[in-house]
Amino acid sequence: MALSVKKLTWGLSIIAIASGLGAVYELNRIRQIDNFNAAVIAAKSPTTDQQSFEAKFSTAYWLARNERYKESTLLFTQLLNTGTNKQRSVVQHNLGNIFFLRGLVINGANNKVRDEAEYLFRQAKVAYVHSLKLDNHNWGTRHNLDRLLTLLPGTPTPGVGDSDTPGLMMGTIPVGLP
């Protein structure tokens, strides 16, 4: 009987040590997550989990908030291949916001500027539609798409529209094999 009590004591001691090590690991992980969240809130680059979806998203988001749209668009585009449908939907929503804001900033009466703004608005529309296809529950995306549709002209400028409705620029290219 004493031998089995000794084995039981050793077994329970090993379990207690393993549990203690697990608790220390979890506490360290919680501290890392708190530091990560503090860095995100402060708009700084996180020191832990630098390759995670959340870290890249945070960096892209803060770049967009600081009006560094090109860098932000590149980071968001890299995130389109990773994450869940909901995460990709949020990325598309943010890409739509970037295009929408850029279009609003440069919108003017000059033809070249107007064409570029229309192109950006159409890119925003495509991003919002993709976002809604991935996750149809985001009311912010629906609102932005509705607002954007009121700004787009009824007939697209030739050469500016979507690829499946290219306008007059593509009208002279023959369809099919020669």
C-alpha cells in the first residue's frame, strides 16, 4: 500500500508541476496580449505576434488613418488571402473606405480629375460588393455602398467602368478567336 501511495504522490506532484508551468505560460501570454492591445490602441507597431492577421490589419488601419493610403492598400491587399470570411469582409470594407475617401478628396470639375475620382468610386463599389458577398451582416458596408451609389453617374465614363462593362474604349476590340 505504501508503494502505491508513493506512486500516487509522485503522479500528483508531476501534474501539479505541469499545471504550474501551464499557468505561468498562460499568464505570460495574457501579458503579451495586453501589450499587443496597448500598442494597437496607441497606433504603434506591436512587439509580439508581428506576423499575425491582427498585427498586419492594425498596421494597415493606422496607416489609412494617417492618410498613407498606398501603403495601407498594399497591406490590406496582402490580407485578402488570409483569415476567415468575416475578416476578409472587413478588409474589403476598409479597402472600399480608402478608395471612397480618396475619391472624395480629389473629386472636382476637371475632366481628368473627375475620371480619376469616378475610377476610385467604382473601385470602392467593387470592394464594398465583395465585402457584402463575404459577410452580408455589416450595416456599415451597406450604408457606405448606398451612399457611394448616389455619387456614381448613371452612365459610366468610357474606359472607367468595371471590367465586364468597359465602355467605348473596348468596343473596337474583336471578340473571339481570329
